[in-house]
Amino acid sequence: MKKITTADFRDYRRDRFIDAHTTPAARLAPTYMITNEMGVDGDICEELSPALCAKVEFDIPSAKTKGAELLFYVNADKSTADKPMRLQVNGHVLTHRQNRERMLTGGWDRKKIAAKYLKEGTNEFVFSHSGVLHIDPFPGGLADTPSSHSSRSFDGGKTWHQGTMGEARAIEGEYLVRLRVKGHPPQGTLCSPVIDLADEDGRGRIAPRMGIRRLHLKARMRQPQGTQIHFELRAGSTPSFDPRTWTAWERGTALQWPGRFVQWRAILETDEANKTPTLQAVTLEADIEEDAKSLAPFKRAEFDQPELIHSSYPFAYMGLHPHQERLRKQYRLDEVIAAGKTELEQLALLRDWVHSQWLGWQSDKYPHCPSWNPLEVLDTTKGDWGFGMCTHYGAVFAGCASSLGWVARSIVVDHHCLAEVWCEELQKWILEDAGPAREFDATYEIDGVPINALELHEAAADERREKIMANKLPQKVVEPMSNYIDVFCRFGIPLRNTHLIFAEPAELRHGAGQYHWDGYLWWSDDVDPRYAEYSLQTSRIGDFYWSVNQTRLYLQVAEKARTLQVDLEHTAPNFSHFLVRQDGGPWREEREARFEWTLAAGENLLEARAVNVFGKQGRIAKACVEAS
């Protein structure tokens, strides 16, 4: 009986309702967000008065909380700093004066709500007397209008109307108001990595011929009354999930005749917001019959390959598309990077080219703000039809880099936007800042090594702050990053880089005002986020910095003499095929992730790498096996 025990879940994937950051154990998060809108559009605002009131309803599943924080988008409005807003919470009258310091650097005002004012079920929040609220309209052209949780009164709250927002009193939508509950959410999910029952520590080994009769999961946990944890299992014969070779998720703690690779997930639940179950440890017990003699011909095995890191959140990658071909050819992007002798030089040439394409901002001359579509941005700014700000420099760099085969994405920081790209040379994500001002157009680095947003964020808070440099390559200038370091106090990413073909989902006119879209994934140093106005927050590094274009080898003794079954796992977006070679010979294409490797007596070398549809080749994984 093989036993595999885990008591540290900090690196495990989870949704935003799980806290596996505070301690190695897993529990429900201490706060969660309730929102009725996504904040796509926040340009339209309404002024409040004693007669003109706004009401928003939130459904709270449990009133046993420590209170809540009400967050409402006001952008730059400061009127309630002088004349207080009146706020009614389930009929209880409160007053609110704006405190810009408590708002931090965003456009979201906030008001603490005591637990005694909240109740289970529908809670009403009425705003009046002073200040403004902004509106996120429902999209037009829908046969059925979504149900709204926002309403408006024109007579001081005596009567309420929906679909009467805006100056013309005709807009259907929601007010940009959110509620962060100081209590545990009803449910959260923690998911294990795929566990190799033949190589539980992941160091790499040859698995013998084996049969697995039964798998059983045991857990050490605390479940106060009103809470529970239940488990689901799935298993397969390949190292990554494939519906052809894996079972579906099954509720329970046992599987009969599972495959070599297994995965479990725990669903934590509570009926009361002041209680949480806690998962302390999980043990997998596998009844395995191994044919140890099958390993006899294989004397030694050494592996050179990375651990593959996966995000908890799916990311939508831009694939091959006619618009990409147009972007690449129309702007001669291959020529732009042709002089670069290294990957870092090529990325710098591309960044510098994007920086030089237009003069930033100029919104006073050209008020139209284009979407994040690189073709639209370049067409609009070059034709003087609209302005391009840092958002557009970052989006154009990410789009151009993607069309050349790199994996790139936009990244939002505090009042700035740039890009991150996966660098094959360094095997990591790095920042590329294309503009608009001269202070930008740089790759940021410490001790000569390019860094990503998290590395800059952490270095800015400690003694490494003075070491942060802006490398202006290709200008061959390296200077201290004296300005704008503090904009990395927060950062987030859209969970896609498909802006070349899809304008939405997105925040319209992003950056022209404060950030209000709720679709970004934000980094949080703590499980209770400082920037409380966004739903998607994580303190797990892998959720931001997952592996790209990497390959891993799994070996198992096959039926034929001196032959190994090879399984390949990869993290290549837009995967095309593998390149495989033996003993330093020619590379061959492998379309399938499984094949057999017949060894000669002595030392044998197998190498494999993933290739994407753009022809970009990933890191090589190696296995060296000595056979008798």
C-alpha cells in the first residue's frame, strides 16, 4: 500500500473563495465580494439629491458576519467631502463623508457597514442627498433585458423605478456599487495538482509495469457544526487531463482501478459566515501491484526538466487568425525585430517600435478612445482619429508579440498599463513598457536580469528598490527607475490576449478614468485584499506566473524488451506538435503525446520540446537512461 500525504496547500490551485495563503491548511476566505455588474462602462453618472435617490439590492446568504464594506464608484467626484451623503441600510440612516486617503488611488469610495445593519437575504442600500453614482448600462440589442438589482426614485424614496437611469431616464443597467462581506463565503474549491502515483515527489523516475486496484482518500480536517468538506476524484493514464484517457470527476473518496495519474478536489461549505471548515491534510492510499523485475534492464535514469506550473484561472490565448497575419505583414514586424541577435534584443526592438508609432495621449485634440485591438489602435492614432494612451501601447505590444509567436499579455498597474511576455531565454515572464513618455520605453531589471510585475512590486517595498533599473535597449542606456516605481503598488491582468478579434469582455475606454471593470485578476499581498473593490484577487504566484512552452517526460516500462513507454506533457498555448530526438540525432515530429522508446545497451538520451502553431520552440526536456 503506497501512501502519499500532503499537509501544505499553499501552491494548490483554488478559487477566490479559498484561503490557503495564511497557513498551510485550507479554509474558506475571510471576505468575499457581492456584485451585480461587471463595470464594463462607467462614464455615465447621476447626481444625488434629497429627491433623486438610488437603490441597490444585494443578497447576503448569512448575516453572521463581522460587517461589510460598501464600495461605490465615484471616479474623481469629491462633493461628499464637503456635503455628506445620506445612506440607508435596510432602513437604518447613516451619513458618509468622502476620505480620499481611504480611497487609496482608485475612484472607489467606501463605507464600513456594521454587522447589526445587515440581514440574511435581500439587503437594501439607498443613496441620496449628495454625491454621484455611476452606471454600467446593460448591452443593447438584447431580446430579453437582464433583471436589474438597481432602481431610482424621483420623490425621495416614496416610489422606485427600474430602467430609468441617466439624464433621459431611459437606461437599463446597474449602479457601480459592490459589497465586500467580512465573513466566509458559502463555498470554495481547492484543487490538487495531478499526482503521479509512480513518482509522487515529481523528481523523475522510470515507472515499472504496474496495476492499481484501488485508490482511497483520507483527510484530516475540522468541520464545525454547519460546515462540511466533500471530495471529488478523477484519474487517468496520461499526465494531463484528456477526456479520452481520464474518468470524469466522481463524488466520493475512492476509485476502483484508477490510472497512474490522479487528481482530487475539495469543496468547502458553510451555512454561517462566521464558521469555516479547515482542511489540514490529505492522504492518498493506493493499492498498487508493481512488477519490480521489469526495471532490471534499466540501471540509471536522470532527468533535466522543469516543474510545470498551472494557474487557477483559465486564460484565453490568441491563436492563428487572418487579423494576426495582417498585423504582422502590414507593419512588417519580422523586419522590425530582424536585427536582434538575441530574444531580449528582438523584444526590445519591438517595444521601441511600438513606442515610436504615435505621440501619446493628445485626448484634447482627438477625443476618441480606441479599443485594445492593435489594428484599430494603429489605424486610429496614425490617422489622427483618436488618442492612444499607455493602455494602447501595452495592448499593441502584446498583440504584435503574439502575432510573432510569443505569449504576451497586457498588465494593469496603478494609473499605468504595459505588457508582460514569456521570455524563452530566461524561462520567465518579463515586463516590456512601450510608453507613452520617455520615462517608459524600457525593460525593467535588477542586477541586469529583466523582472516581472511581482518582482518589481516586491523589490519596491524593500532594500532592492534602489537597484531597479530601466534598460532602454536598443538605445544602450540603462538608468535608475526613479519615477513610477510606486505605480506597481497594485497590478492585475485581463484573463485573455484576444483583443485583436474580440473587443469585449473589457472595460470600455480603459484608463481614461479610474478602473472599474471586474474582470481583471489582481494580485493581493494578503488574503483580505487592500484594494477591496475587485472580485478576482489572488496571492498565489502560479496564478500570475504559470509555465509557458515547457515539456515534461514520463517514462514507464513497456511490454517489449528494453523499451519504455514515453508520455509527454506540455504547457504550450496554441500547441502544434512535439519535436523529439534520440541520442543527439535529427529531430522528428511527434503529433501524439505517447510513443515507445527502444533503448540500446549503454547510455541513451531522449530530448523533447513543444512547438506552437507560429513555429516557436519551447524548452527542451531531457531523459538520460542507462540500459543493460
